Amino acid sequence: MNIAQRYPLASPHWEGFKPLAITAGEPAGIGPDLCLQLQRQAQALVVIADRSLLLLRAAQLGLDLELHHYTPAAPFIPGKLSTLHVPLARPAQAGKLDIANAPYVLETLRRALQGCVSGEFSGMVTAPVHKGIINDAGIPFTGHTEYLAEQTQTPQVVMMLAGGGMRVALATTHLPLREVADAITAPLLENVLRIMQRDLQRRFGIARPRILVAGLNPHAGEGGYLGREEIEVMIPVLDKLRAEGVQVSAPLPADTLFAAHRLHECDAVLAMYHDQGLPVLKHASFGVGVNITLGLPFIRTSVDHGTALELAGTGKADVGSLLEAIKIATKMAEHERA
């Protein structure tokens, strides 16, 4: 059913601030390990997970865990991990996937989404899920972004990653390369840029966002000799938006777009496809990058890594990306509230 039918930030001006919901992700992965490290964070965070899973993983890691049972009236007690219980179908073992627990993963997302839509939570931060095991359980699932868009009946969302001093959004996401050119249409490009403009203003506090746009083809088409998508599709849209006052560049060659002097001139970059923009950003920020979904009716950020089954329960999982995701979601909520 559709819902539509390492960085504490706590200060006096956050009086009355609604907590962030943190979904613990795949129970066999490092999501629970990362959530355990939030116990000492000095702000209102609610981990949505099976409590017995958290206690078992804490014992496995030799951590002294104090749980607080979340209620809207008492969402947070400093020094304790605030939790909202969702039961597993079967006890989870670190590193061992179990299709029986796939519905549990989706239920944690559903509960967080419900709280965001109702205003119970100020936003949601998601630990990694394992798409394969969810699909193996017979539940079609392509990812957090698509699931949240479908459940809120949001026609268009935009994936943007932040890290290494950059914000990089994608016009297309997980498409085979041979399908990308056909997917870059004028309506898609216009919608993506309008969503970027709106959310950079509303949730990042940037009054006049400056967006650099990567061309699709090498050398941005070389005047049509290396492809005509820039001339026939991209430039008319960019000219239209620029005439309205939106600060967007002409299509720029992607091989020089990420030079330092260009990045100093912008607030975000729009890449045309996944592997055009993200290798540069992940090179600069691997382990502390953040995935942000623009266009949803609520704030959602996520870690930039996977479930790392081989690290679950070992104590070697790095919490950096999750802490950055919380930091950015908190700042976004502050801007939106203002």
C-alpha cells in the first residue's frame, strides 16, 4: 500500500527538533554494527531495527549497549541507543543472508517512511540493504530510491552524492550504457534540473545554486562531430532554464569538468550517467561519501557503500559515511525548518 493514499549536531536552537529515523538495513551486513556506534551521539536519532539483533551484535562485538525504547513523547535519552522495534522473521547471523528476513528490511523502510510523511521524524538515514536477497525472496526491489519514490507516488527523484567537496547529481542512474543516450530526453533533463534547483535552495540554503552540466559525448559532442545530443536535446533545455534565471552551464566536456577551478565556480554538478560522475567523487571521498535523494517529500540520505557482509560482526566497519549522512540530513532539516 502506498504511503501517499562521527558528527553530533545538538545545540539550543534544536529545541523541539524531530528525531532522524535510522534504518539498520540488511541484518546480516554491517548496518547493525554501524548503528551500534550511534549510542553516544548527542542528538535525537531513532534506530529502526530488531532489538534482539542489536543486543546480539553488541555482545559479539564486545560493546556495552544500553537501549532506550523510543516513543514520540520520549524519543531520545543521552547515552542510550533509542530504538523502534521491528521483529526479524528469524535470528540473523553476521555475514549470512537469509531470504526469510527480506520482508523485515522493507518493514523498517516502511515504518521510517511513514514517520517522515506524518512529521514524526525530520528525515530518514538508511544503512545499506542487499537488493539480491530481497529479489531472491520474490519481492521486486531495485533500490531505496525507487522504493521510496513509488511508495510516495513521486514521479521523478534525483540521486545526488556529496563528498570530497563536491555534490554530483545524476540524470540517469542504473542503466546499461547502451540505453543512456535514449534516456536523456528534454523533459527528463528539465525535470532533473528543476528538482536540483529547488532542493538546493530549500534544503541546502543556497539562494542561487550554480549547476555545471556535463555533456553526454566526449568533448561535449565537439560541435556535433562526436554526437548531436548536446545540440538537439541539451542546449535548448539549458537555454530555456537560463532565460528563467536558473544558473546552469552549457554542456561541458566531462574530462575537464571536475578540474578544481571549475568546481570552485559551482554548487553542484549534473552528470549524465552513473559512471561519468561518481568515479571522481568516490575517489575523493570513499568511505565518507553520502547518497542524497532529491525530489522526495521528505529528507533522505544514505551511506555510499554496500552491506560488506565479510565485515559484519568483526568490529572493522567504518562508521564515517553513516555519520556524514546524519550530519547532512540534520543540516538539510535545519534549512527546511528555517
